[in-house]
Amino acid sequence: MSEFEFLPSATIGQYIPTGSVLHRMDPRAKIVGFGLMMLAITFSTSKIGVGIGLIAVIAGILLSRIPLKFALKGLLPPLPFMIIIAVLQFFFYPNPGTSIIFRLGPVVLSVAGILSGILIILRFFTLILAISLMSFVTSTSEMIHGLQKLLTPLNRIGIPTMDFVMVIQVTLRFIPFLAQSAERIAKAQASRGAEWGGKSKGLVSRVRQIIPLIIPLFTTSLRRSETMALAMDARAYGFKANRTSMFEYTFNWRDALFILALLAIAATTLFAPKI
Amino acid sequence: MNPLIQVDHLVYRHPGSGEALAPALNDIHFKIDEGEFIALVGANGSGKTTLARHLNALLQPTSGKVLVRGMDTRDIASHPQIRANVGMVFQHPEDQIVATVVEEDVAFGPENLCRLPKVIREEVDQALELVNMSEQKRREPHLLSAGQMQRVALAGVLAMQPQCIIFDETTAMLDPAGRRDVLNRMADLNRMGITVIFITHFMEEVILGRRALLLDGGKLTFDGSPQALFSDAELITRSGLEQPAATRFYYRFPFLFPGIKSPTADFNQLLESIPVYEGTLKAPARPATAGTDNLPNEIEIRDLSHVYMEGTPLAQTALVNVSLDVKKNIPHGLVGATGSGKSTLLQHLNGLYRPQHGHMRVGQFDLTSADLDVKGLRRYAGLVFQNPELYFFEQYVGDEIAYGPRMMYGAEGLRERVRWAMELVGLDFEGFKDRITSTLSGGEMRKVALASTLAIRPSILVLDEPTAGLDPRSRRNLLGNLQQLQGEGVQILFSSHNMDDIAEMVQNLTVLSKGESLVTQPVYEAFTDRQMLLGAGLEQPTSVRLAQGLRYRGWPISPTSVTLRAIADEVTNLVDGGSDE
């Protein structure tokens, strides 16, 4: 990895078109289905339930034909935080119950605490994997179209959902823009003697490296957004409040089945017995 | 029949510019009929883009009128129709792509025009088919090459079914193959009945048009055929342009092309009309350029490979086992299609990338060694980026140029360093140091960029596409600067899509193709190998083709002559020598 690559290389938020059955699902079904799953995983208090959720998500990853190893890589960046939270949970669980392993003042290590810590890690793992899976199989544009369709009813009460969706779309388009601009400016400064190369020397010097990037990043972004606004104008944007869309999604039995299946899994996750 | 576009005494002042300044467009008057094929030319800053933007109502006249199919561009209600009629492809394709997926971007225009989903789908598929991008329709635009992005941008315009398309320097950033592709497409579209207006700095392209409009300082100074335009050498020079290479040669030696009436005739016709050489056959005078093989290597690269985002699904191979030597004090060129790895390679020389595999040495700096003095390397091999003016980060010219020397040498003698660098590129220190960078002309910005790197006093000057987007006059100035620097002992190493630049500037040439180094040869050898060049998405310079055409008819032109001047000198020599006997 070069020090000048700013395009996020995290696995979360990447669309990987493998053309699997999940990819071909109606985006509305995916948004609703994954939404249900995430709610269930978040609010389930049962380890078995969350475990079922995890199995379902892993099955989904296999079904989507994304290498499991690649998906699991997404767990690495937040891992330290999860471990800290789990350790806090181990030692400061409020209702330690009777099976206490040892006690030192306010610090209590109990079986209940350990179990609860494990549950939290499990829950975060499952959520992160579910979110990655959603992004693997749903392109940003599908997400936008799905949202657009789901939000259409709001038009009737006078909320301009079209503009809202366009804002999301252009914002997404600008992410690689920003990464690219930041890279070029950093290189331009480095090649003329700014301290970029070599080993990174801790947080302070890294922040100090970023500061001189910010203003040029602003000006180049403004310039580019001006050009883009012009290009949008040139292609007759804003002619009517409601644009049409090339995509017509038909919600078929497969999508209905998908939602029903996820609804069932979500229900099991949520209401599975506690141990 | 009504003209398609009518421009009626158009005057335009930039908002906020006072009456004292000359208007950006001054009393422009012409009309365009359906089916025309028009080249719009003029120096950087002459008002070409401003004029083009009036034609599809992106700008409105300060006074005068622009009518598109009889609709006044000042009437906002008719804007959607005007824009559906007159589409526009911009210079930087990445700035005009709105959506995150190719086909959705193409659908953007028709969606705005509220066409039906089925119709849009058809228009999008057709447009993508027309530009050969159907296979990429599901890809993300930022992962495409510049040429591909330009094609997507064109498809986005085509999908709106326009009657007229304006290409605003669409070819400026493309490699020869990409340029040929766009030019062929323009001609095809014109044959289909679409009116094409294109802005360009490549004089060879102007000949493709059937009509040329010339702007100079906001005034329309010529409206007629390209042939008529290029036969007026005085007007061309005054406007900051130049005649195409073949035309210049034609005017210098009309007797070489008997039977050719037009100076802008098809190049192949020109070559075929060359008469057989009848003078005495003397061995071509080999100029005393000894081989460069014995010179020491200033830069050595062995089996260099580079992969972007290695280890992710987005991994992209940029360089594969590249090996080359750059001889000390011999100007070196680097050519290759877009995506062949030129920029990646050049950025290695400056230490912005470290070799992932392989070895490289620049001067006494070994880039594979762990304790590389990066700053020292960057001082030794200065780098000027592609389109450097897009990344100016200081407001004033003086500060921009002072950035490098301040970082490298500190505040002492800073003023003198800046002055030295500015004078070297022909910028007056007092006159320019307090100018705001964004108000400079294209040629001036390029000079500032060059001075910014020169101010750190590099021994090697590495330039990435230094002439892209410049008008002929600025390009000539810049090449002159570089030649002067080379004369003063600065080693020049640069990449270009413009083969004529390379022919004029360098002695040795490395050809890259798909990340691999094909050959490193003296430039005359590399440019003789037409198959190799075409295979790499490149082309021969006009001058080399001309020399080959002459040789084919028995003219003893030395094999080492690659510039138009050298060839012209030899022809003069042969002709004069013949008349002496």
C-alpha cells in the first residue's frame, strides 16, 4: 500500500459484482430484508439468536460468491475497539449474579460478564458482516433507486425526494474525486520537498501532513463541482422536478420469498431462547 | 430553411468585469447550418470555450443574440429543448460524469428530459454500442481509462439524440489511438447527419473540418475553409497557431508535390505525389552523432513492477518487469498509450513510489535501499506533473514557485531562487510574482508549474505530458525552454502523447505498452518501426512519415533525421547541391 493511496481500501462499502442470485434481487427487497436483519441482530438478547443471524449472514456471503476471507478482512479494523468493549464488559458487568470467578474491589469477573462480552463481540461481528454483505451485493446506484422507490410516497406530502436522492448520488460520485485530488496534491507537495515520504511518525506529524492539503482540496473540489454543475446543466438537469428513471424494477415472487425468508430468520434471531 | 444556430452580434463580458476590459467575446456574427462539420480554433484564452457555451445556452449573451433552431437562448423556458438539440462533450471527462455506474450516467440526460423507461433503455444501449462501451456498462466510471471515460461522456450526449454536438478540446488529453478514435467517431456522426463543432489545438485535426472558425482575443477573425485558413501564414502566426507540419513542408517545397493543389490535402496523397529523386546518389550525410551506448547510465531500471492496491479485488497492474537505461545528458522520451504506466514510472523516478519488485537507481540514489534519502532524490530529480496547474495550492505565483525551494533550502536566498527560475522560463519576476495563479492563461500556468520545479534546481527534470492542452505558440515556447535547459546541463526526461514533441526533443526513446517496456532505442530507430508503434496505440510523427515517403522515392534522406527541420535542411541541401552541378 502506497502512502499516497487515499481511496478507501476497506472492504466495507465496496460493491463486488459477481452476478449472484443476491445481486439480482430487487433493491427494495434488499433494503427491507437487510434492514430487518440488522434490526433483529441489534436488538436480540439471545446468543443463539445472534448465532443464527451470523450463520445466515455467512450463508449469504457464500451465496453471493464473495470470498469469505475477503469479507472477514472487514472485521480487522474495528477489532481493537471491540476487544476493549468486551474486556470492559468482562470486568464491569452490572449484574454479575452468583457464579463469580474473582473479585477485586469494584472489578468483578463473572461468568455472566464473560457471556455478555462474548455476545457483544458476536453482535458486532455479525452486524459488520451483514453491512459488508449488503454493500457487496448492492451497488450504490441500486441503493439509490431502491431508496427512491421506497421514498416516493413522501413526494405526495411535498418532500422533494428526487433532489434528495440526486444529492446522495453526486456525493458518492465525489468520494473517488476527493481521494484522487488529495492524492495528487499530496504528491505535488511531496515532490517539492514536503515531508510525506518515509516512515509515518505518529499521529501528530500525520495530522500536520494533512493540514496543508485541506485548502487546495477545497479549491479543486469547488472547481470540479462547478464543472460538474455545468455538465449537469448541459444535459438538461432540473428541467422538471420529477425525472423519469431508466430502471423499472419488478417486484416478483423471488423478492417476496427473500423478504419472507429474512423476516423468518430475523424473527428467530430476535426471539430465540436465551441460555 | 432556418439555420440550426444563428449567432447575431454576440458580445459577452464575464460577470463583474468592468467596461474598461475588452469583452470576452466581441461582436461575433455567424450561422451554422444543419450537417456542418466545423473546427473552432484559437490560442489559449481566445474565447473558444466561452463561445461554445453560448451555443447550448450555458451562457447568455451580454448583448446580441444566439438562436438555436429559432429559440432564443435567453428564454429559459426553451433551455431543455436547446440542450436536447445541442450536446456538449467537455475536455476533462471525469468532471462531467454524474452517476456511479456507466450506463446510469448515459441515462442521465434522457431521464432529465422525462422520456419513458423503455425509450431511455433503448437510447442508452444504442449510445453505448455506438461508442463501443457496451461491455463496460456496469462499471464504475472512476475505474475507467481517460479514453474510455471520454467515450462514456460522448455516449451520455448521444443518448439525448442531439442534432448538434460540440466537442470542447475532447482530444487534448488522449493518446494517439484515443484521438484517432474520437476523430473517427466525429466524422461518423457527421455522416449520420449530426452537426459537429469541435475545438482543438491540434492543427492536423482542423483539416478534418469542412469549415474553420478562428477566434483571436474574443473576435472572430476568420470564417472559411481550413485550406484558406492555413494558406494565410501571417494570420495563423498572429493568432498563436501554426500550420500543420505537412502544410509547412508543402509551402517550403511545392515542387516535391506536383499536381497537389491544396496545401491541406490528404497526407497519403501528398506522400504519393512525391517525384522520384533524380539527383546524384550520394551517401546520406550521416550527422556525427556517435552512438550513446558508451555513455554512463544516469538512470537504471531493472525488472520494475508495480501493482496498485495490491491484495484487494481492485488490484491493478501498472508496471510489469520494466527495464530501461537513461544515458547521462541525453534527452530521453517516454511514450505509450493511456494506461501503459508512464505516469507511474515517472513518479517512481521522483521517489513517490518505491519499487515493489525490481531495482532502480537514479543518479547515485538507490531506490531499493532502506535508508534512501527521499528528499535528496526529489531535489535531484524534479518532477512536473501532468496538468500541474490543476494542483496549484498557493494563491500567488511567487508563493507557488517559492514552495519547493523553501522546503528544500529554507528561507535564505529564496527570492533569488524564485527570480532565477521565473526568468529561466521567461516569466518577468516583478510582473508576475504577485499575480493570482488562477487568472493566468494556460501557457503562463504551465510556465509557473515548470518554474516551481526548476526552483529546486534539479539535475534531472522529469515532465509528464508537458505540452498537453497548450496552443501551438505556448507549446513552442515551452519546448524552447526545455531545449535551453538541456543545453545548460539539466537532463530532460519526459513523456508525451504528441509524437512530434518527442521527435523534436529527445535522442533516446522508451516505448511502454500495457505496463511493459517494449524497447529503448534511439528515437529514429523507434519511430521507423510503424508496426510496433501502432501495436502500442501510438503513431509515427508526420515528419518521420514524410522522410519515409521521400526515401521510398529514392531521396537519400539520412535515417537519423526525424525532425521536420532536419529533413527540410537535407532536401534543401540535395536540391541546391543538384543545381550546383
